[in-house]
Amino acid sequence: MKGLINLLLICIFTVLFSLSNTALAGADVFIDGDTNVQNEISLTLVPGHPNDIVMVYNDNPVYGSPTGLGVAHSPDGGKGWNTTQLSFPFEPSGVFQMTRVFDPTITATADANVYAGFIADGSTWAFGLQDSGMYVCKSTDKGKNWGSPVIVSYDAPPTVLSPDPNYRFNDRCQITADNFSGSSHYKNIYIAWIKDRGSGAPLPYSDIYFSRSTDDGQTFSTALMINDANNGMGNMPVHAVAKDGTVYVSWMDYNVVTGGTGTIYIRKSTDGGQTFPNWGTGDHLVRTVNLPPLNVNDGFSNPDAKAKGAAVLAASPTDPNKLYIVYAADPDGAGNDDADIYLIKSADAGQNWSAPLRINNDNTISDQILPWIKIKPNGTIDVAWYDRRNDPTDSAWDVYLAKSIDDGNSFPAQIPINDSSFLTPTNKWLGEYLGLAVDANDAYIAFTTSLSDLINGDVYFDRTPNYQITVPGDFEPDSDVDFRDFAVLANAWRSIPSDSNWNPICDIFDPNDNVIDNNDLSTFVNDWLYGK
């Protein structure tokens, strides 16, 4: 009878195919932690130096603190790390020093220079509001030592009692570099951020600004507002450089006080960031999404982690017309499932976009928030996010990594990165992003957990080779789901833990149910011929 079942299953498998997970990443490496806040990690590899990794992160970004932005450098591929602090900048006169630094972001150019961007504020005040600026520090030795902050843009405190229509507050920045040798803008450094009008100001609340450096970070161009002034609640722009040197900037336009609906827009520059001309009538509409609540709820209906993430943009390193955006959205606008992770993509340089694909493949109503995306040189897409699928109470977090090898049509390979699940820090703040970088073989992830510091959170790092991101049914694993894997499943068919033929690696249905049955068979069939 067992032989007939096996034969029948083989016949079924030979006409079915597709792509999904199990396997764990490497051991978590502790980076930095004390009683301070550590979160919002930005991570970069150093081109031409495969063992050098650099990250920057919030390190107690509070007023009057002696610390602000942490920087960590690993010279050995992430096994060991050295940490330091970036210098606090001054306002343009050089007299008054800023008292807070935050929103770190990092990139590296092809000549191995590393650039850390951030926002600073609080050197001077007027009418209850502070000054603020956009700054960049440079390292010429792969993140070991850092130069003094360079001013990209600065805004003074208001000159009249709020609301002051001319007052702007700098916030939520991202930095990247053009590392395509065939681009006419090779080694340009680009920064995008918002200028917010602050408390009590009339609409528009915030706009998208952009600056570039063409002289290795010595100077930056005058801040350029690139969004349509009628769209006035832009938040956390993320930009990407296509292979042909085109610069794309995406952002989510939404009310950061009330949440609700968000609209994703995009702009592009074909002249190295000098101009971002109207795309049709102005900002190019990508889509409108139903956002997660500002704080996702746990399984007990308690407001929990802040979920104000971004519409994160990535460009294909092989096809200049292919773009991808990931974001978190409320799947139904009601019930206990506050957030899932979605991907949309464009094959025509951002003009048209696909329908959303839900990336997280869990069968739960648990939350997934704060995604980030990177693309390997061969086009493999990696996405990482915070995920609560493994806790029935929707309280404890894991960090998940998903991989797509079919241009984002599916993400069957999904694994938890962290060694142990963790609760949201009591300050409810995991940050607004985690760190993700990739090369041809590995994914590098940096994230905040509360395992050592339940109140504020600490920074950890993990590195995951491609071969460790397997799909359910790839039992060897060898990045293929084929007849050899089927033989393993057939041998364990209908077994439970007390049986002699029980094999726990075949219990691939999510959640595991301690029996090898049709649920596991269905999962295996969905992944049949993965990698072929």
C-alpha cells in the first residue's frame, strides 16, 4: 500500500511546480547595548573589501545626552565588531553644538569611502521650537575613523510665534551612492529627507528634499524640494539608483498623527539628481494603501510597537527598468491582523506597477512590520522585517528574511534570523527600520531586540548565506526540491514522533502538527521543482 501511495504522489509531483522555508540563520552577534536606546540600524558593505561591514544606529537619541549615534565596524565579515560614536555637529556659525542626533543612514562608494548621514537638532531655540540640520560624516578607512560632520542643509528656529510659515524641521533621511561604473554619475552621493513644518504649522506638513555630492562628500548641493507642493505629508523618502544612473525616490504620503490611508509616490532624475521634473502632472502616483495602526496591537488588544515604516524602494542591478517597493499594510482594515508585508514592482521604469504581493507566508493573524529590501547582483530579492507569527498571543517578535529567485513573483524561502524571540521594548520603539545589506552569496541583517534590555532594546547582527535559506521540502538542502526530497518525505509518510520512520524535517506545514500528512504534502507540492 505504501508503495502505491508513493507512486501516486510521484505522478502528482511531476506535473506540479512552484516555490517556500525552514532552517535557521547563523548565531546572533551582540553589537551594542546598555541602558540607552539602540535602534534604527543602517548597514552597508564596503565595495572591494568583502570582509568589511559598517553600520550606524541610534544610540540614546535624547536631549542633553553625551551620546547620540553609534557606529560599528567589522573587519572579519561580521564575527567581531568595534564600536564608536559620531561627533555631534554644530550649527553653521560653529558656536553652538547640536544636542541631539538621530535617523542614521549609511552608504559606501566604489572607492571604499563610507558615508553616514543623520539629522541633528537643538543647538538653538525660539518660541519653543529648535533648529535642525542634515549632516554627513565620512570615513576613508572603512568605518574605523570618521571626519567631522559636513552640513548638507540647515534650518534655524522660527522667527515668530508658531505657526511660522517659513519654519522647517529636518527629519527622516536616507543616503545612497551610484556605484555603477557605466553610469555618467558614477560615485555621486545622494541624500533624500523631509523638511517638516513642525507643531502648530499649517499644511503642507512636510515635503521631500534632495541633495547630492559630486566631490566625494566635501560639499553638497542646495537642498531641492522634489515633491508636488499639493502633496504635503510626505514621509521617509527612500531612493535607489538604477544601472543606467537614473535616480528614483519613493515616499509614503500620510498623516503621522492619525495614520489611516497612505499614498505612495515616486519621482525620478535622469541628470544625476540635479532636477526631478514633473512626472505627468507632478508626483507620480504608485498606489494607495491601508496603513497599519501607528502602534500595532498585541493579541490582548494593547497598543504595542510603533509601526511607522516606509515605502522602501530598490532598483534591479541588472535591468535599469525594474523597480521594487516593499511596505507594511493592514490586510483588511479590521480584526487582529494589523499588518502584513507587501511587494509591488515595475518593469517600465516606474510608470506602471503590479498588484501587491503578500510576502509573509504565515497562516496567522500576527503582525509583520518595518520591511527593508535589497537585491543581490544576480537579481535575487531579499526582504527582512519584524514578525510575530511564532507567538499565538501576537506579542513576541522574530526577524524574518525572505528570498525570491523569480523576480518577486513569490517568496517561498522565509526563515527567522534571530536566535530567540523577544518582546517589544517597553518604550514601544523598535525604530522605523532595520539594517539589511547583501552581496552575491549572503544577506547581512542588523536589528533591535529587547533580550538584554527590555526597556530600550539593543543592537544585534546576523549573517545568512544563501544555502541556509531553504524552502519547505528541500530536505538535503541543495537549493532544489526534487525526487531526492520526495523520497525523504515518502519514507516518513503518515508517521508521528513515536514511529520509527518519523522525520521532523518533513513536518513542514505551518504550524507544525507532529504528523506527516496531506498538509505537509500540500506544502511540498507547492515547492516542487524549486530551484530547477
